Amino acid sequence: MAPKQPWSNRPTMKHCEYCGEDYASTYKHCPFCDEVPMDPEASVEDGSYTPRKGRRLATNTRGGGYGRGPSPLRMLGIVVSLAIIIAAVIIVISVIIPLVTKGGSVDDPGTLESTPPATSTTPVEETPAPSPTETIPADQTATGFTLNYTEFSLSNRYPDPVTLTVTFIPAGSTGTITWTSSDPEVVSVDENGTVSPGSKTGSATITATMAGGVTQTCLVRNSVTSSGGSTTEPSQSPSGGGTASATLSLNRTDFTLSSAYPSYQVKVSGTSSTPTWSIANTGVATVSADGTVTYVSRGQTTLTCTVDGQTLTCIVRCS
């Protein structure tokens, strides 16, 4: 530790008689003005004398202070900064806050306008739901259904009618289906969903409607130009005498079923009696009471129709 200086050697403060500043006695001359006296004939106003000032005196413009006052450029910067801050506050209050609270768009001034309160106190009457156009049967449990085809084609190679199969939703439920064709002259459909080619070619839509309004559609393209080889059986007299019956015939005497076209309804014309249907080999195909033949396995068999004492046959091929 350095030894303390004697009190007599410690610096004291001196007062400059030229500039009026106090300074330590360690300086030989005033560090603010160098103690240079002013020439009596010189004048500061006319520029003949420039006093020498120290750094402290040069910045002491307020007589006793040590800081320089703010410059005009600094004052201008402060004013501009305040103006920017005020403008930002105005934008936030008038634009951003309404935009956030209403969820509008800045580009759409209309969304920033407040909505006037409703002045009417009249209660608004609710529009009743439309009543169903079709009564749902009591035994219908299905809520929907699907079709096995959404589209298919009938052609000269595959002219046989196709039966659309309905699968009700949920599984095991039941429902009532109504079938319609947009153009029966192109394709027709019966109450069982069996689609047959019409008298002209083109496309038509088969619509299946379940009671309650649920619908499914199937697009059918028909390019069949021939009726397919139906033959007419000779008329026979019924047993027991009487007048001869009308000419009986089947709409097909030979047709082919496949996995793509698994069923076909054979119809008899020339009588109003109910025919009896049978098939020679049920391992190849089966037949229902209305004459619908259904594919079982590959092979060939014979379909027999008995009506008004006559027997009509048709060859069934399953490929």
C-alpha cells in the first residue's frame, strides 16, 4: 500500500481569474483558458479576439453546467419519433382492434362497420320441415341400400337382361324398392329390378328408390340391334277339346349366364295363364316361380315351361 502524502503536499483548488473556473493546483495554468489575458483593444464581436477555452469551458454554455444543450436536429428527431408513435397508436385503435374483434379484412372496409342492433321484436317463425313424399312401410327396417352395379352394357353379344341386386343397410334389414327407367324405349326394368334391352339403342338411367326417399342409380348402355332368335311353338288344342289357344312363345329359346350377368327372366307370351317352370339340372342353374333363371355353375341345361297344356323349352348355358 502506497504511503499517504503529507497534508501539505496534497493538491488544492485554484480559481481562474480569466474564465472563472476552478481547477486543481497540480495544473500550472488553467486547463480551460490557459490564463491568456484578453487584449484591451481586441473585441470578440468583431472577431479580433478569440478566447482560448478548455474543453470544459467550451461545453459550459449555461454557466455552471457541464452538458451541451440539445441541438435543433436532435429536437427534430424527437418530434418525428413522437409523431410516429402517435400514428401507430391511432392505427391500432381504429383498424387492428376492430379487425381482431370482428374477424374482418383490412382490404374490405365494409367488414369494419358495426352492425346496427335489430329493431324488430317480432319472433321469426320457423319453416316446418317438408313432410316425406312417400310413406315408409311399418316393416321397413333399412336406412339405406346399395346396388351390385353402378353401370353396365347390353350388346348383341350379351343381350340377356340383367337383374340388379339390392343390399340393404344395415345387414339383415328390409325395405321396399321401386324401379324406374329414364327411357323405357332404350332399356326397361320390371318390379324385380331386371333390366332388359328396349327397341332402340342408347343410354338410360335405372333408378331404385326405397320408401322414404333414399335412391341409387345405375347407368345402362344398350347397343342390342337384334331380338335374339326367339321361336314360336305351334299351337295346340288343350286337352278335353274346345277352341285352339293363342300362339305361345318364350322371349328366349337360348341364352347364356355368367358371373357378370348372373340371372335372366324368361317370359311367355300368348297367354294370361300362370306358367309352371322347371329346369333339368339345378347344379347348373335354378329357376324361380316367375321364370327368373339364376347362374349356379358352369355347364348347360334345359329350362321347361308348361302352360295351357303346352310345353316350351329353352337352352340355358352357364359360362
